[in-house]
Amino acid sequence: MFNRLNDPTLTNKFAHQFGGTVATRRATKTYTEDVEFINDYEETLCKDTITLDSTCYRGELADNVKLDLRFPDKSRIGPIQGQVIFRGPDGVVALRLLDVPESVSQQYDSVKAAVVAQSDGLINDALRTGKVVRIEDHQQMVSELQTEVEALRKQLSILEQKLSQLEDQPTLSKRGFQLPKFKGQEPIVRGTMAQWTGFWVQIQSNQRTGLVVLDVDGVDRFALVQAGKIVAWRSDPVIEEETLGQLLLRSEQIERTQLQDALEKMGQTGQRLGQVLQGMDILTEAQVNGAIHSQLVYVFQKVLAMRTGEFQFYGFQSLPEMYPWKPIQPVSLLMEKLRQASQAMNPQSLLNSLKGVQQQHVKAQPTLTSLQDDIEWNTSEEGWLKEIASGSQSVGQMIANARGENVNLAQLFWALLQLQLIQFVAPKKKHSPIVERLQEKLKAIEGGTHFDVLEVHWISTKSEIEAKYQYLMSELNAQGNPAVPASLQTRIPEILGGVYKAYSSLLDDVSRRKYRADIIEGHHITQAAVLLGQQAIQALEKGDKRTAIQCYAKAMELQPTEVKWSQGLRHATTR
């Protein structure tokens, strides 16, 4: 109901429905500074129009308006007859002015002359002090500066060309991928290898881009991460067994003599090994990209086996290079590693570890949803994941339904727990309706208004408040009810006391209206009263005397000193 009271279209609808044009209203446009009036005159007043916001009038504006103009010197011009030609949803209206007096243009001429005179004085003073310069002098200064800038640009262009030439020269010692500049920056994450698994879950689920710096036994490894996936590895000093050449040699994709020739050419040209092998027609681009992907997997699995070491993660918007090969998904590799570990465990021991949580439900962490598409699942696992997402079954129910695959399900639980993608939680207790009502009432008492506690609208009258109080005191007096736990039984006096406090505060007419004015803005109260009055008129026209009396009574509740509401109530009562 509150929203309907604030709907200007609804108010307009009633206004037009009951008589079309309302009586002429007054509006005042107050100018606090002369420049406001000058701008207004030059933009609208000279065209016999003007725009007013809602601060210029009170209540719903009629179609015909008498406008007063008030100026900073306390002078006034008006009333000027106007007609509303536009209404905006924010209360802004446009008026067409009829018979604008000559005094408006005279006021403009006078004010404009005064402002110009004042401005000329200020400009002359500024010129004398050197705070401003004349436009012709300014243009000369700009021209001289532009000449200087152009000369500097030519010098910069020459330097950029020289720098480009230096960068294009082969770097014989260049090995590995280019790293973003991270030294001197504060890392987003610091951790040890004990936190390695959880770190990658967060990085991949949040699709972070950046650089991982891993320090193990004095060797720095760098993982370049694009949207949560690893696209490149680099080490310092170079670990030969992890290089692309050694991996190609061990996988028998190239021969040792080919590797030696490629390394020699690599040193001569500054190209990377993959580029050289493609140029020598030893490997295709697809073969090189596949080999680099295998290299990423190899290094990650090697690092995963490490038990000591520290790492930092530096976040970046982008990486310095493009990486055309398929990246690796750390969480997918972690999940595969955990699957292998769970399969090596004693099946019965794994099932026994779940006996203590048989009655609990499996709750999926938000990260599981974001990572689910990045991990390969079999058909059974996909079904179990749906059950986990729904939270409809307990651990015991899921294991029982798995039948011959209960060990596989236990292995999945174990792996997901290691990745912190799920947790076991006690089922949510279902309370009786009276318990839920008492708990809701406690929340209302602790954080709601008196109207909220009594479950009545802020427009409600004294009789409505009394009726609702009697009902609540009967409903909430649940002392001795076996469905209410002892911990809540002790708070029933507090609940009943809170209801009584709200009731006693709202029972008195003066205190009720003061409390309403403290929590509800005045214009909302006014709008509600006006709308109730319009609803009463509409009800009377339909012959609905009862509704009309109720509406007028509520309008009087909101505005007890407004005569038209009391008159309307008497009219509706005697009709």
C-alpha cells in the first residue's frame, strides 16, 4: 500500500477523474543569485516559458498556476498567470506564461548590467595583477608552447626508434618467457606449500591473472597465470630437465643432434626453441604447442610433490605475451592427483571415516559451482554432484543409493573435502509454526518499529491497533506449549512485553502521531492522506459508504487538523 501512495500517476489519475482541472495553485521561483535569473531569462523566460522543480510548489500542482518570481534583493514580480504544459515523474514541470509583465525584462536588463559592470571591474583588477591575460596574448603563448612541444615530440620519436632497434637485436642469453615487472610490488597472496592446493582453488575459481613466484631450495620458479590457468613456466637458474628441449628428447620427438643444431641456431637468432624447430621443419606448430602443454603439466606435477617452499602471487591486468597453446587447469590436475590417492586408500577405512557423518548433509561450497565445468567427471560423479548441489539427501542416503559404487562415492567425498569444495553439515531443524512465529516476533522486537511489532500499517487507527494487540497477545502466549523448546520458553515474557510496549506507545493519539512523524517523512504522510481522501470520494460515488468512512477516518488519523477530512467524514456518515 505504501508504494501506491507514492505513485504520482495514481494521484493524477484521481485528480482528473474527479473534476478535471483543479483550482489555480501558487508557485514561487526564488533566485538566490543574480546569475540564476540571468540564465533562466535567456533560456526560457524570454520565450514566455519557465521550468520549476518540486521545491517551487507544495502538493499536486494544478493546470493553472500563479507564479511569483523572487530575487536576491528581496524584490518580487508576480503573480504571473501560467499553464502547465509538461509534468515529469520527478516533480519537474514546465509552464507557459501568459502576459509576462514588462518588469521581468526590465529586471533582466538591470541585473545583467550590474553583473557585467562587476565582471569588468574584476577583469581589470586581474589584468593589473597578472592573474589573467588577454586572449590575444594567450594565443601567442599557446603558439610558442606548441612549437616547443613539436620539437620535443621529434626528439622523442628519434629516441623511440633507437630503442626499438636495440630491442629488435638478438639476445643470445634470452631463455624462457618474459615476466611482468613485479619487483618492488606487494604480492596479493603469500603462502607455503602446505597452502598450495587451497591457493589454486581460489585463483582458478576467481579467474585471476598474474605471476606466481615459487622459492624452493634457492631455485625460483615462475608460473604465468591467465584467467586462473597456467600458460607458462620459467625457472632461475634454468633447470635443464624441465626445459622443452629435454622433454622433447625424452619423449623421442626429436633426436639429440637435432636438439644441438636447434640450440646453436637459437643462440644465433635469439629465437625460442619452438620457433627454431618449426623453422627447421623438424616439428609443426601443433606439435610444438602440444609439447609445451605437456611441459606445463610436468612442471606442475613436479612442484606438487614438493613439501617445502614459499610462494607469492602478484596480480596483473594482463601478461606481456600471447600464449597460443592450451593452458593447464591446476584444479583439474589436483583433482586427478587426489583421485589417485583415494584409490590407493583402503576402501573399508574410507567408508568407515564417513560413519560419523551419516545423518549429515553435503553442502557444496560456492567454488565448486564455478570450477565444476573445469574438471572432468564420469557419469556417476555428475549425478552425485547434482545431489550435492540440491542438498536433499544425507551422506548415509547418498551412500545407500550408490549401492555397488559406494566406495567410488566415498572417494569423491574425500577428494572434494581435500579441495575444500564441500563440507558436511547437520540438517536444518524444522520448527513448529508457533516456534517460527515466536522467533520472527523476537526479530521484530529487536530491530523493527512499533508498527512492525504489532504487524499493522503505519496508517492504522487506534481501533485497528487495539484489535491487533489483543490477537497477538492471545497467539503468542505459548507458555507450557510442548512444541516450544525451553530456551525459547524463557523468552516468551520478553516477547509479550515487547508487544505490550509497542501497543502502549501507539495507543495514545498524540504519542502515536508523534512516533509516526518521527519515522515517516512528512511528504509521505501528506500524500497518503490526500490519496485516502480521493479514495473516499470514489467510494461514495460507487455507493460504498463503509469504505468512504474508513478512508476519511484514516486521513484524519494522518492529518487531524485538516478540516476537509472531518467534513468528509461527517458527509459520508450522514449520507
